[in-house]
Amino acid sequence: MARILLVEDDPQVGGLVKRFLEKEGLGVVWARTGREALQQVWDTGRPDLVVLDRGLPDMEGLEVLKSLRDLDPLLPVLLLTGKADEDSRVEGLLEGADDYLGKPFSLKELLARIKALLRRSGKEGKRYFGTLELDLEARKAYLDGQPLKLSATETKLLFVLAQTPGRVYTREELLERVWGPEFGGSERVVDAYIRLLRKKLKDDPHAPRFIETVVGMGYRFVGE
């Protein structure tokens, strides 16, 4: 049974969504604040998906999203929000949300989007990109069925890039997400680790299967 973390401060909406999803066979843990949601992840481990309200009483939803991404770059996150304008939707998606649903919403549509994200992420917590397999829970990668020997930094860099295939990450963004905001080194460390990753992925930079250089911008994961 898939485990959903619902982050919603409105008791009426939260209760309604929780009862509906549980009736549909999903396990639901309900957090009413951003801090409670993050504590749930720290205490009980990775859920299969997060349904995250953007308007929370203690933290902005995008702050919670960023913290979740720092903990697990590939955790599927569906944003709920009363902000229906295009700029807000785009902002949420650029910050790493996998999908976006405006309020008020249909419970049936919410369920359909959740199921689509669960299918995309893999029922067993795995994602596949051609011959590359990423095990989200074990934090391991396999190429052609063989485990890749990656350092902790290489693993985090790969998982961050693969979080949103097609999205371009600047070197500055990758430094912050992989090395942290306190890192004082050069952005060129990103290039060095990209070269290491490409070597282990047997990826040709001139005909990339996985990691593509976007000249003047940064890098993106293209899958296969």
C-alpha cells in the first residue's frame, strides 16, 4: 500500500482528503504544518508521495518543498494551492514540484494525479531511464543491471539531476542542492563531478544518453 504524506492546515480539507484517499486504499499520514511534515519524514522515513499545501501557517509551502528536495531529490510532490495564476504554477514547478493542483479541486482528479505520479516514480520506489535504474529508497544506482560505485556526492548529484528530466540546473543551483549553501568552493567543482559521473555512466558528452551540457547555462538530465 502506497504511503502518502498529506500536508494541509485546513481541518475540513485535510480530513476530507484523508478519508477519501484511505477509502481508495492509500495509507495517509496527515501533517498540519510544514515543520510537522518534515519531522514526519525524519522520524518515519520516505513516504511514497507528498501532497503539499502551499499556504501553511508556519512555513511557505515552497520552503517545505525545498527542504523535502534536500532530503530526497526524487520524492514525488504534488502542490495544492489557492493561487491559480500561471506565474505561481510555473514557480512551483520550477522549484521542483512534480505536479500542481489549484483549489478548489475534485477529489477524483486529485486521486488520478496521485496515481499517475506513483506510476511514474515506480511502485517499488524505483525509476528507470533506459538501462539506468535508480533505487529511491536504497539510494543506489544500477547501469545495465550492475551496481554503480558512486561516492555520496556523486549519488546526490545524479539524483538531483534525475529529479526533473529536461530541467536545466545551473552550476549555482547544483552547488546549493548538492554541496549546501555553506560551501565556499568554485562552481567548477560541479564540472569535475559531472565528468566523474559521465565516466561511470559510460555517457558520451557529445551524444549524451543521460547528462547533457546546456552551453552557457548548466546541465540537464535527458534520460534515454
